[in-house]
Amino acid sequence: MTTGPRSRPASGMIAAGVLVVVLLVLLAAAFATGTNLVKLSQDVAASMFPPPSVTAEGREIRTLYDIVFVIAVAIFVVVEGLIIWSVVRYRRKPGDDELPPQTHGNNIAETIWTIGPTIIVAFLFVISWQTLNSVEAISTTPDVKVRAVAGQFQWTFDYLDQDGKTVLFTQFTPSGQGGGLVLPVDQKVQLGLHSNDVIHAFYVPQFLFKRDVNPIADDPDFSRDNVFDFTIDAGDAGQTFRGQCAELCGIGHRIMTFEVHALAKADYDTWVQQKIEAAKQTPPPPPSGPPAATLNVVAKSIAFGKTSLEAPADKPFAIDFDNQDAGIQHDIAIQDGTGTLVFNGADVTGPKKELYTVPPLKAGTYKFICTFHANMSGELKVQ
């Protein structure tokens, strides 16, 4: 009696058994670590889709994504199903010593796999073109005009008059108390993007939109800046969304973040009026006589050398500022408890020193910042 090699069905059963054991081990590990499998599966499913959109334009982008995703899944299922069916149907069985009949050419099959993809591609082209035209549409009469100015490594936001050129006021701090890009809900917002140095990118995940911020040195009227419109949903009033530069722009790229604060129309109008009134206020005259104290501050590696300063109350004082970062702009500004700038020193491109003269401040705790870099801040105690 002759014994041959182990039969293929036995090998298949062993492989299936190993697969079952691996799955059981994975399930046991998941339960042992307290993992909620339902939540895990939901998280995995959610990771295949963009975050929920908070703008009208973002919803159109999400709809386009969903259509493309469904078509891609359908094609994947059909192709993989045919592959698996072919493997099972035409697998080699014991005793199969000859090739099965070969088919060369099939007009029906070739027609289907030529016309089918052509129709799908044409359909995707049409709906993508329609979505692009809708999202790229620029209104001639938007409700709000803002210019986002990007610089290494900080965002500032210029709020513009309806002419699109006159700056009503500027938000110097991109996030935190009193800072950020503040916008009304249910209003058409037109945002222009301008860079003072290198290429940056404006990106808010919940907007489902990213746009490059290009440096154009010979465009003083900003006419070639990228511009786009969006409308934040009314139901998102009171929400805050995180944004960031999504283009590697240098060593401080990671700190180039900002916040978008969505307000109801009435709250936004009140906030804007307060900012305009504050911008119109006449700055105090420069103090006369020698300063009561001189504070030394160094900027190096995009950080202040000191994060705590003390100054006398009700007396002018000086800040001897030493910017040691070659080719990078810094400054020193001082905010009160409400986030209002009470002093904003001149911009300094390193390596360079600047002596700031600060007018008298009332006793209290203030914050000193670099308006170019959100991570550069410290506490100033005036007493």
C-alpha cells in the first residue's frame, strides 16, 4: 500500500483552524483590556469618512465624498467577489491533471468592462465639476470680509470694510482668550488669504476645505490672493473649531494654529462694534522722562528667555528686547485681562535689538506676547 502526500482538504482544515484560533486570541485580548468592540467598530467606520461638516460648502464636499465612496465600495465588492468566486469555482481538485478549456476573447465581457468604467468616470466628472463650481463660487456682496495673514509662524486676521481694502481692526492673537477668528453663523463670509513670507495653508477640518496661502510680493492690493466663501451653519453658534497651517512652512510649523469662534449674528455685531471702537481710540502719548525700570527680554529659538516679568505701576518703563532669531520677526505686545492690547511694540527682524518704551499701566496681571508666534507668551505683574 502506497502513501502519498497529505491531502489538500486536510491542509485547508488546518489553515482554517489556525485562523479561528488567531481570531479567538484577538477577541480575548480585546475583552481582557476592556475594549468596547462596538465602539471600536464605530470608530473604525467613522475613520473612513471626513468629520461632520459645519458649513454649507462642506456639506456639498461631503456629499461628493459619499457618492465616490459608495461607488468605490461597490466596485471593490464586485471585483473581490469575482476573484473569490473564481478561486473557489476553478480551484484545482484531486485528479485534475489537464488545463480546463481556455477562453480567448469575449465580446460581451469586453463591452461591459469598457462601457461601464466610461460611464462611471463620466458621471464622477460631472458631479465633481458641479460641486467644484458651487464651492468655488465667489459672492460680490458677502456679509463679512476678512483677510487671514500668515507669517512664520503666526496667523493674524484683518477685518475689512465692504470695499475689501480698508482694515477696520486686526485680531493679532490667533487663539485663546480674546483671540481667534471670530465669525457669524448663517452669514456669507469671504476670506482672503495672504502670506508675508513662504507658502502656508489654511485648513479647518470641520470646513472640509484646505487652501494654499501664497506669498505674492508684487501685489500690494492683494488682488491675486486666494479667496473663498463659506457659510457656517446656524446650529453651530457658540462652537469653537481648531484650524492650522497644513503646509510645512519651517521649524515653527507645529505652532501655527488658530481657532474659529462661531457667534450668533447679534453677538457678532456687538463684538465687531466693540473692536472698531477700541481701534479708534487715540493711543496715549509717549511717556516723557526716564523709565522707572528697564526689563530685559531675549527671543531665541522662537521662545522668550523669560516668561515672568515685573514692572512698577502707574509709571513708564522700558523693555530692552533682543531678537536673536536670524531672519525671523518678533515683537512684544501686552494684553490686559480681557485680551485687549494695551501696548504693541515695533516688529523686529533678528538679529536685532529694540528698546520699547511702555506707557504707565495700572496695577494688575498682564500677558506679554509675540504677535507673530502663538507659543511665545509670559506673565507681566505690574505692582
